[in-house]
Amino acid sequence: MRAELISTGTELLLGQILNTNAQFLGQRLAQLGLDVYFQTTVGDNGARLAEVFNAALKRADLIIVTGGLGPTEDDLTKETIAETLGLEMFLDEESLTHVQEFFKLRGRKMPETNKKQAQFPEGAAIIPNKMGTAPGVIIEAAGRIIIILPGPPVEMQPMFNETVVPFLKKKIGRNNSVIHSKVLKILGMGESTVEERIKDLVDEQTNPTIAFLAPRGEVFVRITAKAKTEAAAGKMINKIEKEIRKRLGDYIYGADDDSLEKVVAGLLKKHDLTISTAESCTGGMIAQRLTNIPGVSDNFMYGVVSYSNEAKTGLLGVPPEIIEKHGAVSEETAIEMVKGVRQACGTDLAVSVTGIAGPSGGTPEKPVGLVYIGFSDRDTTIVQRFLFTGDREVIRWQTANAALNMLRRYLIKYKR
Amino acid sequence: MRAELISTGTELLLGQILNTNAQFLGQRLAQLGLDVYFQTTVGDNGARLAEVFNAALKRADLIIVTGGLGPTEDDLTKETIAETLGLEMFLDEESLTHVQEFFKLRGRKMPETNKKQAQFPEGAAIIPNKMGTAPGVIIEAAGRIIIILPGPPVEMQPMFNETVVPFLKKKIGRNNSVIHSKVLKILGMGESTVEERIKDLVDEQTNPTIAFLAPRGEVFVRITAKAKTEAAAGKMINKIEKEIRKRLGDYIYGADDDSLEKVVAGLLKKHDLTISTAESCTGGMIAQRLTNIPGVSDNFMYGVVSYSNEAKTGLLGVPPEIIEKHGAVSEETAIEMVKGVRQACGTDLAVSVTGIAGPSGGTPEKPVGLVYIGFSDRDTTIVQRFLFTGDREVIRWQTANAALNMLRRYLIKYKR
């Protein structure tokens, strides 16, 4: 079954709100094994909605339209679709009572305009709306299923989950296949290198398929399998995943909902190790990301944001002559910082970061994006040099990623 | 001039990422006074992209396509559009050098697949990409303007701002009317109170219009004016803005691209004051947000993330008996933390935060969301109690907002 999404609302085209409905519905339909080939956004305009709806009628079996169910004049989704399909509108008394009750409960009189929210195309099944006054609609006509839902996510989402999902599951029956996907997350290896290593797998495969995403300096590999059951799809994914893991090794830091900080926090807990951080250019981002994981307080002891040279020499005990001779952004300073914070905090491990996030402060020898990351345990101290590109925020993000990844690579090999 | 947006990427249809590009481009085109009538999302599939592109060619003067400029095989936007328009592809040596340089700088060899990023439809003007390896393209053909940009927002946005906006401004000429809007940002006052205070203005206005947005505990008021020139629209906005500012006072912390941390960093610089932070439940978020502002290093000296009790008693000198008697999350601890960090760092001002971000750790007396924020200058120390709702991330975000806002309200009244 091919599905198509239509989002209505001039506020979407003007960029005044983000289209989270398209994302929500895309995810849910994928879980149901339905392919979405097109998603179109159109303003509050009958003629243009009709144009988009007609295009969808030609190429999709299931059309889900969101928005345009409000009481105002520019809400015309139901009316436009009824006209396109040649259906009359009728007034549903029960829905009218529901709308009236909604206002009564809030001590207000129902405005006359809200009456249109109780009108529906003939033959339509009504989807109740517990969170607002606009019911949704299911129409089966012209060999197609058309579902109309209100625009506000807080109303649309429960209506979809409670009424539309069971309806679609029944329609799909047992003959349909399920789409299941898994995302592997990679850090420290570029997109093209990842592709080179697994290109033959990508080329060989039609089911599961393998695709690449590259958000903010990471690489995601998405495996998508289509099968009769979720278990069968899972099995297909497992097989390819094993092969990919063999080729990419521990560059893969996690899967699906894993974040780098979650993986690191889990490893710290597993090995019962404490850590402290000394951050210059990341300004607390590493600490902030680690402490976003509930329960990390047994392992993350404390962090220092040593933004000024005074903070580096004072609290962390970096010798002023080191900064004078080599600069605040240098291998030597990163080493002294990480030694200093580990000692001051008495932790098992420590990480330090010093770099130039930009936009100013760069020189030909030390350009914007130059970063040194120090790491220290009870026995050794190491430092790594990186050169990142991007704006200030991206450089800081990539720096925090690199530091957390250094930590992760140490922890996966850790033996007491 | 009618504009149309096409977003490509199967990950968008599957709901794996949110389509923020459509929002960004919608906003920017509205500012230029260009009407966007349709926005379509299509997967990484040549035939379907061609179908969508052909529909757009029939109804739009300007078509902006994002995504599908990567080095992998399923990146086929340029190729598909060239084929649809009957254009040959050519290799641009300069772009190839740029891609090669990009890899060289990182000490890596350019994979053969990246070569296709330097290939363009004949007659195309190339949009340079400072943040990545995929240049954009401007094609003028078949009486239409077609602009192709990469999918990652961090690459796409500067390319649009720096190259596409000046290009479009020249094309548009002087006859178009302009839509201009301004967003006022409010903190510390609920959406319904804001609405109550300015409801009569909202009802009276048709141009400019006034709308509300409420992201993550803040309230945004957007004023939108349509006029012949930017200056005329600006004048209309100014008039309403003045009236709104009269009613909401210094609950308005900024406008448009202002962030709370940017405003606070600006005020610190203006008054030449130094600050340090001691964060518990926010785990470094306040420091991280402040240090995201370039040039803040003269004012933000250092920050401490005192996640454990040991960190509070050790580094900050909070008396253990205070924590024992009142708990780590208490008025008394917040006061000792803020005094301790200001003293240790020798700064003019200090902020401390201690609270329960959840999901666990709450009790009936001290529920999840309870936060104490301390503030101290050379003369006085104050503490405020907050009770936030939401998940861990939202509570942490709101806490950082409240702390930065306390600081802002102090600084706007500051007199040496």
C-alpha cells in the first residue's frame, strides 16, 4: 500500500512553524510497513489543495491530510476534498453536541462558526478528538482511503494512535509486509571511507537496503528490511549488521537511540570509574552532555570550565610559563590541564580540551578549528590534535564528540 | 515571483529527521516577498524526483531543491535535474580542487566517489560551500530559476544567505512588495498572560499581524508587515512594537536572532563585569551557553560543575553540615555554592544552581523539577526557588533560562 502525506497551512509554507506532523506520520507509517513516496505542503487555498489532492489520488492508495479543520474561513480541507470526490456535506448531531460541550465546559458560548466542525462528507467515518473541537474523518472512495486529521500535534497524535492505527492494521491485513530499520552510528571515520568499506554490501543488497546519513561530523548507516513479520525483518537486519560491524569495528559507537554520552556513561558505570573534565573551548559542553544522562552522578565527579588563562593556571595548576611558551592552545597546555584536573578532583580518569572555536582568534599556525584533547588515567597521559571545520557551534560539537569518543575507545578496551 | 520548494531524502519521508530546511527557506523567501505555494518532499529516487520537478516547472518561477548532493550513489539531484532540462554534465576543475583540498587538510586522500561533487549541469553558476564538499548550483533555463543546495543545514544556510539572497534580490527588482517580520522574545511571563495584555492589539490589527509562539517555556510574539519597501514595513512594525514593549516591559529580553545568552554576554561586556558559575543539575549548560558567544572570555572567567557532594564541599567550600542538614538541593546549599564559587574565582558576580532534574531522585517534599538558583555580587547574595515541569532535558533548559534571566534582570538595572 502506497501512502502519501498532505500538510495544509500557510503558516507551514511561511516557516512560522516546523512540520513535525510529517515526521510523526512518516515514522508511524514506516512502522506499519507502508511506503510514503511523497509529502506535500500546501497553503490554506482550495484550488491548490485540490491540485495536490488530485495528484495524490493518481499515485497513492492511502492519503493522509492534516490541518484545515478549524472553525475559520480559511479552514477548508473537508469541503475541498468532498467537492473533489463529488460528495455532499452533512451535519453530524453527535459531533455538534461534542463541540458545544467543549465550550460549555470552559464557560463559553460556542461561536456560530464552530458549527462547521460538525459537518462531514457523506459516508465518512468520524474520528473522535478528545483534545479539541475538530473531529477527523476517514473516507473510503474511488478505491482510495482518505484520512483527514487536525493540524495541532497534541490533537492529531492521539487520534492517529487510537483510531487510525487500528483501522489501518485491519485494512492492511496479514498479507502486508513490515518495514523495520536500524541505524548504526559511526564516529571517527568519514562518510566516503565508510562507504568504500561496505560498498559491495550496499550494491548487493536490495532487501535489506543500506543508506548513509552524515549529520554534524558523524556518519549513520541505516539498514532497512522488509519482511512478513517483525521477527523476520529483525533477522535480516542482524545478518547484514554483523557483516558491517566486522568491517567498521569499534568505529561504530552505538545504534538507534544511543547517544555518544549515553554509551560513555554506561561504560563508566560498568567499570566503576570516576572522571573529571577541564574544558576550555567547549565551555562545559562535555560536562553538560554527560550529565544529561540520568544516574551519571556516581561517575562524573566534577568539571571545570577553565575559559580564562587565570582559570588554567589557578585552579588547574598549569604552569604560567607553559602557556607563555606554547600558548593556551597547545599540546603542552592540554597535558597540564588534564593532569591538573585529575589531581585536583582525585578521579580515576580525566579529559581536557583546549582549542580555537572561532570565528576570531585564528592564526596561520593555529587556525580556527585547531583543538587539542588530553586524556589521563592513573598511569598515562596522552594528547591528540584535531582540525575541525564549521562554525563555532559545529566546531564545539565536534570537539565534544571527539573527546567523548577518545574516552569511549579507552573504556571499551579497559581491563581492571 | 512564485517559488516552490523540493526537499529530497528518504530519511525525511521515514521521519528519521525533521525538515528544518523547508522552514528556514520558507521564512527567508517570505522576507524577500516571494510567495511559496507548494513544498514537496520526495525520497532518493530519480523517477519520483523528476515527477515532482516537472510539476514544479509548470507552476513556479523559482524552484529550490535541497539534498542529494553527497558523494554516494543515491545522491542524484543534479543528475536528475540536468536530465529533465536536457543539459549535459561537466567537470569543474576549480570545484574539484576545492574538494581535494578539503580532504588534504584533513590528511586524507579524496575517495574517487567525491569527484561527482565537482560535476554540474552545463550553464550552471556554482554556489561555493565553505562548510563542506558539495557546492550548490544556480540554473537559469526554460524561463525558470532553479537553485540546488545541499541538505545539511549547516552547509545550506550560509550558502543561501551569502550567495542566493543577493542573487534573488537582484532578480526580484523593485516592483515586488515585501513581507517583513520581527519576533519579540519573552521570558518569565506565561503565554496567556502575554495574550491578555496585548489581545486588543492582536484583534485590531490586520497589517501588521501579531501571532504567538511558545517554544520550551518561552513566549515569542511575531509581528508581520507587508509593504512596498522594507523601510515602510519596518516603520509599521516599529509602531506596534513600541506599544507591545510598553505593555510587556523588560519581560522582553530580545528580538529576532537574539538569544538569552547573547543578551547576557552583551550586558556583561557593557558593564565590564566578570562572572563565574557553579552548576549542579544543569551540569555545565549555563557555562556552555554563555561560552557559545564569541568574545565572552573577558567576562566569563570560569565555571565549576559540582555534580557530586564532594565537589560542592571540596572545591566550593560548602560546609558538609549544610548539605547534611538541608540537603544538596536547598536554599542554603545554593547560597553557599554561589558564595564559594565567587570567592574561589574572584569574580564580580556568580550564579549557582542546584536542583532535581529527574527522572528519579524526587520526593514529596522535594519533587522532580525543584530548583534553587543563587546569585551573588560583591554586596548581596540572593536565592530563588523554582518548580519546573517537563522531562530532564526541558527542566535543565528551563533552569539555565531562569538563571540567565536572573542575571539579565540584574544587569539591565546595574549602575556602577
